[in-house]
Amino acid sequence: MSGLLTQLLSWKALLAAAAVFGFAPGAALRLIVLAFPRSDPRRRELLAELRAVPRLERPVWVAEQLEVALAEGVAGRLARAWRRAAPGRRAARAWRREKDEFLDARYTVGYSLTSFVYVVGFVYIAVLAPGIAKAVACIPWLALGLVMARIHEQAKKRLPPGEPLPASELDRKVFIVAGPAVCAATVYLLVHDVIELASGHASSPGYWAGTCLCLLMPVTPLEMIRMSVRPGAAASGPGQPAES
């Protein structure tokens, strides 16, 4: 019993008690209230309330305020920062701006890429769609192609001789909708063929051919993009050749 009293009355125990029940709650609370904005009245309110809490209950009370600061202070700051940054709206505006510039009527790349995406999409429908779904998907796709071809034919008649065919509004929509689907199908076929080759079908020429085609598939659109962004291409107007 005397050893316990000695331990309780030692300077280390007294120092620890003073830190836990005296200094630590106030110091921790001052750090916690920094989670709230400078103009938030809860900063002063929490610091004032600490004095009214019994000294033995202050460590637990301060720990409870940490949850309030994280849920309301930090979360509120993050929400306000997110609204100010508006990454969703900025990304949408950037995407629309880049899309409009990329598919602008001054460039033939929009029409060429859309035609490429349409043909590849038709091949993927024929390869991936099973049974009756293949016919159900091919019929509207063919009808869409006929409409696009009709629009291109009429546009060619209105253009001066030698002027490149621009992308129509339908071309833009088809590219925006079908482009990601074609990319996803290419990745799926590539992964599927690689897995089949690795699982014991290395002697199958079909999987090798599919893997090579999927690897070569990006070459055409990348070449179109490279030609469209080469120096002088963006500055060329309709019917004007790009500077070499």
C-alpha cells in the first residue's frame, strides 16, 4: 500500500496528471477548432465550454469534439473547396472545348475517325454479338451508316472541288458515343485473346491474329491524330493545305 502511495505521489505521476488533465485538453482543443473556418463562432464557443467541463472529464470531452470537428469542420472545408474548384464542371467544359476543336469542320480528322470507328464497330458487332442479337444490332447500325453516307454525299455536293469533307453533327455524335465503346471492345478482345493464348491455346492462329489486330488497331486513329496536330495543320483553313 505504501508503494502505491509513493508511486502516486511521485513527480512523474504528478507531471503526467498535470499534462493529461491540465495542459493537454486545452492544447488539443485549440488544434481541433482549427478545423472550423476562422469566422465560425464554434471556435470561441468550444474553447469557452472547456472551462465549464469538470477537469476529470475534459480528456473525454475533448476527444468527442474531435469527431465534431472532423464531421463538420473538415468535411465542410472539403465541400467548400470542392465547390470552388468545381472539377466536374471544369472537366466537362474542357471536354466540350477539346471535342469541338478536335471535331471542328476545319479538320478532316473528325470525319475520318468517325468512319474508322463506324467500320470497326460494325466488325465488333459481327464478332461479339451472339445469335439473334447480332442481326438485331446490325440492322440499326447499317441504317445509321446509310444515313451518314447520305449526309456525306449531300455535303460533298455543296463543297468546292478539292475541299476536304468536314465532320457533320451526326459524325460528332457517333464518334462520341461509339468511340469509347470501340476502345472498350478492343481492350476486352486483347485481354481475352492474351488469356486464351496463355491458358494453352498458343497453337490457335485465330487468337494470335486477334491479338495482333487489337495491338494494331490504335495505329490508324493515332496516325490521323498525328497528322491533324502536326505544325501548320491547325492553322490551315478549309481547302488550304497544311504547311510542311
